[in-house]
Amino acid sequence: MTDSLKIVCPHCDAVNKLPADKLSAGGSCGKCKKKLFAGKPVTLASANIQRHLEQSDIPVVVDCWAGWCGPCKSFAPTFNQAAKKLEPAYRFAKFDTEKEQRLATRFKIKSIPTLLVFKKGKEVARQAGVMSLSQFQAWLKPYS
């Protein structure tokens, strides 16, 4: 019997079970029927962050950013490229530290952009600053 992975839908936040051997094929949400992997980051907010971080069986990579931040703006295309290239091995997500100040405080975000990696709800890595796509991929590799 194949192990199942819990995957949170990026559209409706429903938790889905996907056979591990079918992860590379993606799949669709049982609730909203949309693709479980859209190749772009999920927007996180206070209402959905717990579900995405704690219910996901794949690593969740979070970009903590702000609209006024130049380095954040310059890193955004790299983060989006990584989402297209590396899903479904990782879930890519982001939150605006200005709109979600409680989350920024909760995760002790001191500078932006800050990248966080979570596995089963626990933070396993943190990196502040901008990286190239190749640097970003190399930084993520140990957490897959």
C-alpha cells in the first residue's frame, strides 16, 4: 500500500491526501477541484497559515516581504521561478509583513526579505536577504 501525503489546497485551504507516488503528477483538490500545485506562491494570512504550515507533509517555504522593500521586489521573480521549478517537492508561500504584522511579530521577522522553511509545522531554516535562483535552490536542497 502506498503512503499518502497531506497536501493543503492553495485555493481553498482544504487538506487533501495524495498518494506519495502520485506527488509528481500533482493532482486536484477534492473540495474545489482546482490543481493542488499551481506553480506560484500561496498567499498566507492569519486565517490560513496554521493549516498550511501544520497540515502539509511537504516542506513549506515562506517568503516574508513588504511592498516598500526594494530587495523584496527584486527577489520576488526568483521566488516565483522557484515555485514553478520546484513544486511539488515544496510548497511556496508568502506573506506581506505590513498587512500581517501579527505574523511578522510571531515569527520574529527582523529584516526582509526573510525566508523560512517549515516541516510539519516546525521552522527548520531561516535566511534573511536576497539570493540568486541557484543559491536559493542550493539553500533549499537539505530540506526536501
